[in-house]
Amino acid sequence: MKAVAGLCAAAALALLAGSPPAAAQETLDSANADLDGYVPAAEPPALTLGGYLDLGFADADGDGTSFHPGDRRLPADYGVDPFATAVNSRGEAASIDAGGRFTNGFLPRSAGIGGRPSFLLNTLDVELAHAPRDSAVLVFARVQFLPRLLASGADTRVVVEQAFGRLQPLADSELFLFAGKVDSVFGIEYLENQAPLRTGITPSLLARYTTGPSLGAKLFYRFLLAPLWSALSLNFAATNSAPFVEALQASEASLTGRPVLSGRLGYELNLPGVQLKLGGSGLRGARNDQGDRHTLQRGWGADGRLHGFGVSLSGEYLHLDQEQGPAPDKLTGGGPGFIASGFHVRGFWTQLAAAIPWNGGFLRRAVVYGRGEQRRAWFDGFAEVLVRRLTVGLRLDLWDNLALKGEWLLNREVEGAPDVENDVRALSLVWSF
């Protein structure tokens, strides 16, 4: 494990707050990581540079989409789940080509490979952190380069994934204040947003609604109950948008003038060798994909994590409702004829992972995992779409900064959508620096 001097305690606290720098993240008790034997090194410099390179390979069945060629319902993206054919940790689909049919803009970003097996440069991530010694302030920025194939040719997006300042006003208290583009506070899956931290490769079917960073302010507070081996935590945020991924709701500016409020109340039990974490989350505010401040979105969720003896069990439930927006607004950035239709989703995921420690040699650890999930969603006036997915995979941690992952996504359309061949097989090689 890459040692980052003197940041051991600060890293753990920053992670609990949800937005640690990469160097600090490697000391984190992430969802499925057992970090035994960590030995801090010398005091680090105030300014640190890090990041990772995520190289991938993906092969999607069919044409890489969930659109059926014989399905003529419009908008085409209202009758299927276009996010199902994810190929990387950003949740980008193999393709979103609807074959010329009209779509209303509820689509993921795309790797543009269709049903053709292809190597991918998923993400080049560069991170900069400034934390002067004996200072209450930390500044962190994460920039990601995303080479993709578009219909007009190759293109590279540069995304400022995070950029925030963090203040710890009381040195003896786990109270942190953040301002800038910050991580979500809803649920737990956002803790694995970045490829080195994610046990597997692809996010869940619900990640599009809970893991997106947004611009605003947030607070994190953790209160220890030492005699009970326990702690309570509060995460609260006021941001431009809900914690949706940027393909669904942009966060760079508020289109309504009203912030979205979101938060999570958590409990954790830390016994020798066993850790239990439970939480409840909620959000409420105006939809940031339209301009009416009275068009609301509301959601709540529950999550849990159990770690012990190399085995991890985690899961999350989501209940979300969005009201119908007004007529098309040119500020939304949606496609031609974009309308913020009323929308509803109910879903869950659960993941079981088992770590096999390895002492010596180039193989540090192996993790086998499986994730089962279900998403029921519908737009007002359209049929409910029920999909399920089983994801199985293997992760190998090699040396101290290299992870090799292989994953198979088995997608199933159960109700409301035509059955298509849209399983995905993906590989990912993640090199941290």
C-alpha cells in the first residue's frame, strides 16, 4: 500500500466526509477494503499530486444498447433502460444509438463502441491537494480526461470532477465544512465513485441518481460514542442539483435559483474484527433540468454495510419522485423538444464480496464479488420498466498501486421493455500514482 505520511487520521476523516484526495483515499476503509498492516511514513509535503489511469476493454452483446429494433414507441428512451450496458466506473454505456428514433435526453454518456469489442482509455485522473501542516484548511481538485468516440469522430472531454475547499474549525472535533464542487452525501455508493476505490468496474443501476457531484456547500459531523464502540454521523448539503450524474442534471449553475437539500444520518458499530454501518438519506428541491423553482424532486433511501473476517455485505434502497416540468427550456441543455417529464423510480442493489489475502509476491489480494439489483422506473403516462441485473467479477490487487478487474453484467428486461441481448463483459486495469 502506498504510504502517505502523516495523513492517516486526516485521510480517514476526509473519507467519512465523502471527498478525500486520492492519497488520503488509499488509507480509507472503503466498502470492501481491509487495510491491515498500514504503517505511516514521514510527514508529507503540503502540496501533493496524484491520480490514476484506468485502461479498459469491453464487449457488449447486440448493438451495445438496450433499444430493440422493432420497438417503435417514442421517446425511445422512455421504454428501456439505456444505462444498462455500462462499460466502466463512470457508468458510460457501450452505445446510446437509438437507430434514428427520437429520444428525450434521459441518456447516459457513451463510450461509442456499440457491439464491437474495443480497448478503452476510460479515465486519466489528475488530483491536486494542498493541506499545509497545522492548518485547518484543505484544498482539493480532481480533473479527468475522457477520450471518447463520437459520431463526428474522436473527441476528448476535460471534466472538473471535484474542486473544493474544506475547513475543520475545531481541531478536536470531527466537524468539516466544504464549499465548491463536492461529492454526494446521499447513500453510500458515491464512496466508490473512483475506479481505484470501486471493488468492481461498473456502478449500480441506481448510481445515476445518487453518486453525482454538485456545486454548493456541505457539512459533515461525526460524534463518537466510545463506551458503546459506536459513532453517529451527519452529512448535509445544499447544492445546485440533486446528486444525479451530470448526464441527467448539470450542477455548474442553478436553473431555478433554489438549492437542493440532501443529507444522510448514519450509525456505525466498530467491534474488533467486525464493522456495521447503517444510514438513511433524503433529498428535496427543485429539478435542475428545467427552470421552474416550484417543480420539485423528492427522494429517500436506506443503506447498510457489514464488514468482517474478509467478507463484506452492502446494499442500498432508493425511492425517488420528480414532478412534471414546464415547457422546454433552452437553458436545460436537453435535446430537441426536451421536456422534463414526471418521473419515478424504486430500486435496490446488494453486493457480497470476499477478500482473499495474499502474503508476498506481486499479488497482494484477490476479491471475488457479486451484485444483484433491481430498478423499477416510469415516466408519467408511460409503462413501468422493470429491469434486473446480476454482476459477477474478480479483482486482483497487484504490487502496491495496480488493480486488475474482470466483470460480467447479465441484464434482464422483466416488465415494460422488450427483451434484448445487452449483456456486457468488461476488463479494467487501474494504475494509481
